[in-house]
Amino acid sequence: MEHYRITILGTGYVGLVTGVCLASFGHKVTCVDIDVKKIVGLKRGVMPFFEPGLASLVRHQVKQKRLQFSTDAHASIPGSEMIFMTVGTPAKRDGSVDLSYVRDAADMIGPHLRGQEIIISKSTVPVGTSQTIRRIIRRHFRGPFAVVSNPEFLREGVALKAFSRPDRVVLGYEPKTSATVKRKMRSLYRFARGRIIQTNTETAELIKYAANVFLAGEISFINSIARLCEEVGTNVEDVARALRADPRIGQKAFLNAGIGYGGLCFPKDIRALIKMSKRIGYRFSYLNVIEEVNRDQRKLFVDKIRRLVPRLRGAKVAILGLSFKPDTDDMRDAPSIEIIKRLLCLGAKITATDPVAIPTAHRIFGNSITYVPDAASALKGADVAGIVTEWPIYRRLNFTKVRRLMRHPNVVDGRNIFDPKKMALLGFRYDSIGRKNFSPSVTPLYT
Ligand code: UGA
């Protein structure tokens, strides 16, 4: 197996996971970032974010001398056969993609090339960005190099597994890409066991948006079905189970109804695709509907809390879970943010807990809410509890004990992790998303 010298430009989520995984496959990797604090931390084994298994793998690969960290791209790029671009592509105010980091990275690469390098674009970027990268590099270097579009599909919380055992690897090539470059890319992704989809750069760029929008669409679809279920008194989980049994939909379909999607990717990519489509004159109205349904789910959750506790002023609301999903401390566009802000506006006193995201939450809410280390402390004396993130430890809560802890036994479960019948039997006024209520005093919201 061939091993390559690789530079990764941008040591964020995708960059760090890509770097450490490629190092574990035997390549010599340097992860570069302009954030000095981050690189100093990584050199000391401090991870910039929480991801299960990442810290130990990074430390091991550093020890094996296959992985190193640097702030100096100018020193690292010369001599690298492959240069990954994994810089951030944040959203601009109008929803379009800010490509300035991509452009800066391309500008930095150009002067250091010697010939035959492969520049691999992994950031989520609008269609045509690979050509932009080529144009910028060309300004500095006239020799041969290749640009490959290789979007990343990893999921936070399961990132290492998602990278090392991918469902598919998409490789988008420029028209005149040589057989040698293609062979090297196949060799690099040998661990994908042939699950490689080869296409041109534009298609590869679009695939990434299509994939995320499709998944977000599934979520908004099932959340709309959940609304119907509440109206007619049926169960969205039964509907989802039946849908998943259809192989054309599949067991892993994103059909968990709840308070909707959050995170960096889905919200940003939907907005970017709306912009991209508009620019070429296509009104992709489906995307607006996905967004609207998602926004409404957050409002619905607060409405459900208000239905159980109509006078929220001064009421103690326990929020269980702050991150946008379990196994991450990421709160970018997390439903918890909007939910907590709305509750604060209504005068509620928030006591929040999360296994790992409290430091992140502190940066967002400061001292406007109270943070506690565990669910029991949050629930103590609470008038209502809101389940916002389905962390496994919350699934194991002993509700007989919880009943005694709370001042009033009101629970709104935004992730459908508890059994409505059992909760009613235990004496809770319990509400969830798209499921029948068994607590006598909870009436459906939309009748
Ligand atoms: C998502 C995609 O799943 C990845 O394939 C993609 O590579 C990544 O974005 C990216 O573009 O980088 P991620 O944002 O890490 O990954 O998280 P997901 O597990 O997809 O969850 C996203 C949101 O949807 C979460 O808030 C989650 O709670 C919500 N969700 C997910 C639901 O509400 N219902 C579901 O059935 C599934």
C-alpha cells in the first residue's frame, strides 16, 4: 500500500478527523490551522471539540509520528503529495457561502507547488468552486497539478467510524485528470472497499448539498406527519416504522420526529442551495418548506410547555440537553438556543444540563440561565422539564424518583424518548411529538 505525505489545511471537524484517520492508515499527515491556540492545544493533546474516541486516537498517532500539527502552511505544503482543503465555508448574512477561506488557502498553496500534487477539496462548497481553486493556484504555478472534489459525509458523534467505514466516497475529477491521479486517489481510499463514486467536480460538489437537503427533507416530512398524528390521535413512530420497512426508504431513514434538525450543516446547506438555485433562476421552493417546518417545530415545543404551564413567568423550567444532538458539544444552530431564548422571553427561569455542552452554552447564554451538572439537579423543584437532546443517560432516568424531585410533574419530550403510557401511569402530565397523550389533563394542541 502506498503511503503519502499529506497536508490538511484547516483543522476543524472535518480536517482533524480526516487527518487522524489518514494517519491511522499509515500516511504522514500535518494538520495546519491559523488558530495558534487550537494548534498549541492539539500539540498538548487538548481537542478543540468533543468527539468520542478522537483524543486517544490523536495522541496515539502523534506518538507514532504519523500525525503532527502546525500553524505554518508554507513549511508544510512543499513536499506534500496531497493537500486537503478542509477550511470553513461559513454562511454570509444573505445565506450564500463565504468562500474567502477557500480562496486564501488556494492562494497559499499555489506558490509552494513543485508539480504533480493533488489538491483535494473537502469543504462543502458551491458548484464551480474546484474551478475557482484551479484558477487561483494557476496564478502562482504553471506546472501540472490536479484538483479533486471529495465532499465529506461524516456525522458528528460518530465521525471516526463514518470516515473509516464510509457508505461511499465521492471523487469528482477535472476533465483532464490523469490515470495516475485517479489511481492514487483510489489507493488513498482503499479502506472504502470499492464504494467509490467517480464523477466530475461539479457533480461531486452538488452531491454534498443534495445529500444533506434530502436528509433534512426527511426530517421535516416526518415532523409534518407528526402534526397530523397529533390531530387524529395516532402515533408517528408507527408510521415511521412502516415507512422504514420499505427498502426504497430504508431502516436508517431520518424519520425520528422531534424538535427538528440543528447543527452547522443542514441549516447552512439548505440556505446555500436556496441561494445557488436563485442565482441560476430556479425557485427551489421545496427547500423553503423544509426550513419553515423545522422552525415551527421549535415553536411547537415551547407552545407545548406553555400548555402545561400557562403562566411561565417565574416558573422553573428544566432543560435536559443543549447540544444539537447527542455525543457532541456542538451547539451551532441547536434547537435548544431558540427554545431557551423564547422561554426566557416568557419570563421562565431556566436550569439547564448537558453531559458535555455546558461550556459551549455558557458562551451563548452567559449568566442568563443556570447550569447544573446532571439531570437530577436540573429537575429538582422544576415546574416543567423539556427534553431537548436525546442523550442516552436521560433515557435511563428513574421517573419514580424524578416525580418526587419535581415541583410539578410536567414533561415535554422533544425527542420522543419516553413511553407516553408509562409516563401517564407514573402520574406525569407528559407530552411528546406526534404521539397520543395518555395523561388525562393534556389535550391535543391543534383541536
Ligand atoms: C449531517 C449529515 O448527516 C452528514 O451526512 C453530513 O456529512 C454532515 O451533516 C455534514 O454536512 O458535515 P450532522 O450534522 O453531524 O451530519 O448530524 P446528523 O446526525 O445528520 O443530525 C442533524 C440533525 O438532525 C440533528 O439535530 C438531529 O437531532 C436531527 N435529526 C436527525 C432528527 O431530528 N431526526 C432524525 O431522524 C435524524
